[in-house]
Amino acid sequence: MGLSIFYTLPARFFGASIAAFMVIFISMADITSIFSQLGAILSPDRVLTSPEDLIPYSFDATAVLSQRPRAVAFAENVEEVSRVVRWANETRTPLVVRGSGTGLAGGSIPSPDSVVLCLSRFDKILELDRRNLTMMVEPGVTTQAIFDRADQAGLLYPPDPGSMKISTIGGNVASNSGGLRGLKYGVTKDYVMGFELVLASGEVVWIGNKCVKDVAGYSLREVFIGSGGTLGIFTKILLRLLPKPAAKRTLLAVYSRMEDAAETVSAIIAHPIIPCTLEFLDRTTIHCVEDYAKVGLPLEAEAILLMETDGHPAVIAEEAEIMAQLARKRGALEVRVAETVEEAQRLATARRSAFAALARVAPTTILEDVTVPRSELAGMVGFIQELAKRHNLRIGIFGHMGDGNLHPTFLTNEKDEAEMHRVELAFSEIVTEAVRRGGTITGEHGVGLAKKKFLPESVGGLNVEIMRKLKRLFDPNLILNPGKMFDC
């Protein structure tokens, strides 16, 4: 059988709470065979098998989870993806698709004994169709590149996940990513008109078109978007674009109480005004961001609210004034209105740099994601703050206040077993509380591995069983990202 390599995997990968380890044996003969087979499909220079080369592909942006794959393969066109998938299906080899690895739910972490299919080199913008306001792209194009290309044409691609500078569109579609503009413009699924897809059999199918209206049959787009690479692999994606807003106005409101910030949000929505951005930072996050970005945030504040409206200049001027008035009436200590583009960018930096700022504070940063109805937002934030004191943990909270999406961020040290145990207990309480308040376990990061054990609690056992049936229908040999989201 030859020399074997031992890969260790924390039991937490499987949802366990004890520090046990599983040992996976991979023979050198097996690795050589995989290298030969994949090298024949692609080319040897696009297949990695040496342990040191595999390390960067053993984890994503999710903290503490990791697993080395058997190999990494780089496909650059749909024919190559199809051939690799056919090979994986015939050999029953688990296949995990990866872009830039920016996911925060463990969705692109290799499954045990798997091969990673990386599509980051599959990165061309194929078409920008101004007559139909669409863009055709390959899955490895970054979200920022899509936004920039649309912007150059005077158009807008609205979805803007925090990792947009490096995240790829294939991963965005697979996880149905959100972003700061989600309140007004929606999330990724609202801008996907169609896609080319490789099924687990290796067959290639096109779903969707450039038509604004299409109700022919079941909406299969909704089945695959957000499926986390468990049902198929995107190889081309047709995106919807919008006309670029003529103007934008940015405001920052400062509060001594989180409840006042939440009341301001409710008042704005009820007016009714739908800002393109309505974000918040708590006291812990404010201090971390100011230390990191030096944007002039008020360190005495318990919360700040970043508000942004876009559209016709006359309309945004009126909306900005109304939002400022509503903020003051709801207890804002101060309301700043950006007078220049540069000032607006500095204020926006306060929110966009939140995760990076928090990540500097402790050895391990665990960014989580729950969503509650807007009416429950202040109560949920208060619950997390109380929970942090009870478990003796440091938790920064920021997120999309306009749509109830919170990002409680644990500042911890994965080498401290006692503290990590308290983190696990605290996170379980946060998820349970979010569901109790009518919320969900994830608003934009997805389920993946990190929240797999909470899915039945969130959606119900029957819904999970329906998902299992879909998985078995599209992937009967269970080769596509197995073990993610739920077990079959």
C-alpha cells in the first residue's frame, strides 16, 4: 500500500464539542493515481497533491475549521469542469468547489478524502449587454470586478458582500450572499437571471434567460442559488444590472443607547424611506474600528448608525434631511451629514472595516450571522451583550440594522479550550434566541458546516427531509460537497 500520510481533523468539524480527533489515512499510491487521472483530464501543472501545496486549500475564512484535501485541481472552462465531475462521479470521489475561500460557514472546507475543484482561474467577464442591462460572467470573477465593470458603463451591480474585493461570483451565488445594500436592493439571488450548470453526472444545463418575465415551469434557479455547491457547479452566470443612481448622501448618527438606534431604524422604514444602507456598530466595534481606521468615530457612543440614501439629487436631499430629523427625535446625540465624497467614504469605511478591525484584537476572530425581525433587533443585541458578560467573553456586534441581520463577532483564542467551550455555549444560545424571536440561523453566510446542526431547529425536520430528497435526486452518489448543510 505504500507510505501513508496522516491528516488530523478536529471533532468540532463534525459538530462535536469535545477535543477528539479523527485520523484519515491517504496512501501515496492513491495520491499518485489521483494526480495521474486528474493530470490527464486537465494538465499536470494544474493539479496539486504535495502536502505543503494543499495547506492553503484546507480552510476558508471560517475560524478553527480545517481539513486537507487529497488534491486540488484547477479547471478553466466548462468542458474541463464536466470531465472532472464525470471522473469524480465514476470513482465516487467527493468533490468540493472553491473560489477565493472567503466563506464564513465552512462551505468550501474540504470534505474528508475529497478533491478540491478550484475555479478562481475561470475568471472572464464575457459580455455586458446594455440593451438588456445584463452581464455574463465566469464563476471566478470577483464581485469587485463586476461592480467596477458595471460602474464604468454607468450601471450598478448592487450586491456588495464585505469580502467583495476578493470573493468570487460563483461563491456569492452558491451562498446567496448579501451585503450593505441589501435593505434597498436585495441579495445575490435578486440579480441572477440565469446560469450554466454542471450537474453531478457531468451533464451541462442552462437555466434561465435574459427575459424580465418568465414563468415557464418550476423556478429551478431558486433551487440552485444558495445550495452551497451541493447540487451543481456554476460555470457561467447571467447577472441583472440597474441604472446607476445619480447621487448619494451619507449620514452618521451617534447614540448613547442601542434601543434609540433601533427605534430610529423603525421610524425611517415606517416613514416610509428605504435607504440603500442602514448599518450599525456597537461600542466594542466602534473602539476597534477607530483604533484601526482612525475615521473620527465618537468613542463615548454606545452605538452608531450609518445611513445612506441614493437616487435623484432632489429626492436624496429630502430623504437625508428626514432621516436626520428622525434620528434626532429618537435620541441621537449627534448626526453628521457627509458634505464631500471623501467624507462619505471615510464614514463608510467605519462599517466596511469592522471585521478587519475586530480581527486585530484577539488571536481568533469568529464572525457569526443571525437575523431577526427588525422589531426584535434591540432586544437581540441586548441579549448578546448580557450573554457576553455571563460567559465572560468579548463580543463585538455590528451588522445590517435595516434588515435585522446581526454579526456577533467573538474575540477569542482557539488555544484556550475553556474559553472556546464558553464560545460554543454562547453561540448556541444566540442561535436559539434568534429562532425564538422569529429569526433565522443565517441571513447571508449560509449553513455549510458551522451551522449544520442548527438547521432542523431553524427550518423544521420536514423541510430538511425535502432538502435531502433534492440532494439525492440531483446527486445520487453524494459526491458534491458532501456533509455540508445536512447529512443524507
